[in-house]
Amino acid sequence: MKKFLLSLASVALLTGSASAADLLFDLKFGKEHNVDELFYAGNSKYTETFTYTTTDNETFSVSNFNNNNNGWDFIKCGRKNFDSVGYITTDFMVADQVTSIELTIPAWTPDKVNSIMLQTATSIDGDANDETRWLTVATPPATYDDETAKTVTLNNSAPAANCYYRIAFDCASGSRNGLVSLSEVKYYGESAGEDVQKPAGFSFTQSKIYTTTKLGTTAPELSNPNNVAVTYSSSDPTVVEVAADGTIKVKGEGTAEITATSEESAEYLAGSAKYSVVVAPEALNHDEFMAASKESGDVIYVNFYYTVAYVNGSYIYAASIYDDPVLFFNSGSTYEPGDMLKAGYFVEFSPFNNLPEWKFIGDFPEVFMNDIYTPQKFTSADEVPLNQVCYLANVTFNEETPTEKGKTFKGIMADGSEFTFYTQWALDDAVAPGTYNVYGAMGCYKTTIEFFPISYEVYEADPEIPTSLNITSDANEMSYEFKPAGSDEMPYPTLSVTATTDKESATFEIEVPEGWTTFAYMPLNSDVDIEPLRRAPGINIEWIPVEYLTAEGYVTGNELKIPSNISEYQNALYLVKGTQVCSNVPIVYTFNVAYDINSGVDGINAADDAEAVYYNLSGAKVANPENGVFIKVAGGKAEKVVL
């Protein structure tokens, strides 16, 4: 019986014709070949896939090649400034044995070509990008002698029937696009015959799965169409154990490779398939997240919330509830600032030139809700952590700022020090020399810390915050000292007043400090959400537009009114000057309103030995009183009580 055993024999680079085997397929690229009998789609990018269809309706997927929308007599792969791999893949299983493949290359940049490989797979299960499915059976030398036109022959070291084939052009980053031109691909082979061993043909439906010690997992399904006998093994049983039937059990953090093998038989070749299980550490907060991000490739399970701060293309900046910054780098998201990412997803640590970055694994995390992200303002660049979206305040530029992507320029900080700025993204408008607040993100390139501008605003000094404020009424007067910026403590002074039920409300006039135009206040017991205005301890003073307050239901003015139908009314007061309100120095008061008992509860009485009965201040009976001021009637006596 004739047998073809799988091996990785070395393959030489040849010029001239291939073997004398039969020509199985001939792919000719170029506009003159794009006729009715032979069609392939147009493409003008180096990052997409198009289909080549033969006269027998056999299709080949051509990935990461550009054909200039059918305008060239060849196709090109290889990218400027990016490593890339161009692929030509059979979408069908080739019944015959492919013994060699001949490539016609009219032009190339050989020093940027890492390798040209012929690869085979016995099954792709709809996922041709799964690298674990492919076996390399031909690799010419990694270096080439000149840039002249070449005929490269890839001799298959393990010819077998019923296989998929993929040609991979691995290119390094170049100074231009189109590092390899390809005009023709010829597939040579011979009939397998009835007595040739077939591939075992089994594979897993997934090549890699992710979990934690708490989540656990199940093994991916094994596709075994020929029903061959399979044996399982684990590369690290301390991470994942595998049973004889293929079921797995997570034991600890790390990565384990699960392999399924079959022995050679008279009918089938020896088979092998594998998948990896990554058991990642769980991060419940930002500190744990950073501690788990030690080396490139580390996987972390994020089980807390991040809020999106800014998005530009693949750059997704986010922050924890305490404004700890993080940068996710994934293309194709639809996130907007304020989107809170639902906890429970995996990321991979992937720093770029010392800039910490993480990539989402699998689908993008769901948006739990949309809140408002308020960037901090810093006067010193040294205080800003990497990936923080913020304002750098009081920055002076002596020249017009650039708008073109990739430009480095200098700015002078408030303390006179010079700092580096870099246009990570192209900007719509430049700003003239002057002093500005620069909105952007802190970044770095290798050892250079730099700030990525997003927009500019003319710098204006923050209004001076008064040291005290007086609230006055006819019978009461008190003074409140503002808390220092960054203080962790917030006192809650109390003002007690007396009102009667014949008044609709108790009214207090607010004495506005000199230079301040009005007060803004909000009742805390209303339905208005104040969370966007709350600041974490230690954060510097920040100013937000008054329009935001009023748009969300806040009220501006210098008068407070307390409704008569409640006994306790709490207000957060915010100083306003011009069009800005100081959001992190609220004055919080609690008004306890004691009402005249006789005004609202005339005629209330009870027998001396009766059980206590409760009424509100309007005289209505209350069955289960709680949380307020009530009139208790018991034993013929009425008294005010606070519950």
C-alpha cells in the first residue's frame, strides 16, 4: 500500500517549471483575465478578502491582497508601517494530492518577505483563520538574493488526498504598500488513488477558550466524521485536567493545551487536533486589574465597571468609578463617552511602545447604561497618569498648533516647564499662539511622555472661591465655611425654623457673595440624579456649565422655598459665577420644619387607656408611621414625636 507520511521536510526555492504532475488549478490575476469565464471581485484595500472563482465554480479566498479594483495585471500584498500576511485559501477540499504550487512573482521587495509558506488542513469547519488547523508543508528560504522577477515553487512535503490548501505570504512592515506582486498561481498534483491513506479528519470547533477558576468551562466539540479512536491529554494538569472522554475540569490559573490524537491505521493517517484553555485571573477593581497586567499577552477577566471617556477609531479610553484610566484598543466599536461597560469580559494586555493597552477578547462588552463622564482638570502634567482623558490647564503655545496627524510640538505649562504634545489624531482646526486649556489624553512613545490633543479652549482663570457664605432669614442667621479643595470631609450644618400650616411654604432668602451672580440648588429628595456631580475624594475643583444644571431640572435663583407638606427638606447648594458652577464644593443643609400643633390637628383626642394613634401634621390618621414628624395621641394627651 502506498503511504504518504506527514513530515516537515526542508524545501528549496526553485526557478523554472514545477514537477511533471498534472495541472490541477491555474489562477491568473489581472484585468485581462477577468472575463465571463473567470471572475474575481474588485478590491482596493490591503485588509479585505475577495473571491476568485474558476470555470468549474471552484472558489479561492484571497485575503489582504489589493487588485486596484481589477485595474492591475497582478495582485499585491504587504503593507506600509504594518506587519501583514496575505493568504490564498481553497474554499473547498481538494480530492487529489497537491504535490507542488508554482508562484509567478513579477516584482517584490525580498528583504521584507519573512516567508512564503504552503499549508494544509484536513478540516476548517468554516473557520479558515484558525491557525491550529494548518500544517506547514513547504517553506522556501527566509531570505532571497535579489528583487528580480521570480518563479517560486513550493514542493509539498506531505502530499495527501482530501485537504484544504493555504498559501501564506508573511511580510514585515514596509516603507510602502504592495511589497509582493503576484500574477499567477499554479497547483500541480496527481490522483490519490484508492489505496492511499486518508487524513484522520478530526478537529475541534474552537481553538482557544477562556475562563476563570470560578466560571469553569466545558470542552469544545470534537468533529470526528470518520469516527476514529481518539486519546486526550493535557499539557498542564495543574491548570486543566482532561478525562478519557474529553471532558475537562479547571484546576488553577494559567494556560493548558488539550490535545486529541489518533493512531495510524491501514485506512487513515495518524491524526492530531488541539485547543488551548486560558484560565485568567479575576479583577474586581482597577488595582487588581493593573496587578494582573504584567507582561504582554496576559489575559484578565474584568468583573467591575469601566466608563468610556473618549473614543477615536480603535482608541477606546475608559475610567473606573474612581477615574483610574485604561485604554482599550479595538476597531469597530460603537461606544460613546459615558457608556458604562457591563462587568464580565476578558481582555488581553498588549502594550505598544510602553503605552499600556488592552484588547477585548471576543465580542465587545455590553453597555450597562450611559452616564456622564466629566474629565478632570490638571495644572501639572506630572500629576496625570498614562491614558487619562483630561484637561491640561493654562498651557501656552508660542507657535500655531499643528493639525496633521503625527506631529510633535511643545507647550509651556503654568509652572514654566516645557512639555511634549503629539497629534495622535488629525485635528480640524489649529489654534494661534496663546494660552489654552488642552483637552486630550496622556500617552507615551517608548520613554517620551506626551499629551495627545483632542481640542483646545481659551484659558480663563477659575473664579475665586469665597471663604464663607451667609444664609439669613427673619429669625435665623448662620455662616458656613467652605471645605478646602480636595478635603475628604463635608460638614452638614442644620438650620431649624418654625412655620405654621397656614403657610404654603417656609421661605428663606439667600445672601449671594460679592461677585457671584446667583445660587443653583437642587432638592436631594427629588427624582433628579446628582451622581454626575459627586466627586471622589482628593479630586481638584472642577467647573461645569450652568446650562447642564438647569437642563437636568436644577433651579437657579437666590431664594429657597420649603413646602409645608414635608417636615424635612434637604438641598445641595452650588455657587454660580457667570456661566460656571462649582460642582465639588456644595453647601448641604437640612431644614427641620417644626409646625404649630394646634393649626393642623384641632379636635384630636382619645381615651386615656386607648392604644396610641398617630396623625401627620395635616391631621390625617397614619396607620404605620415612620420617617417623619407625627402627632401621637394616647391617654388623652397629644404630643409631637419624630420617628
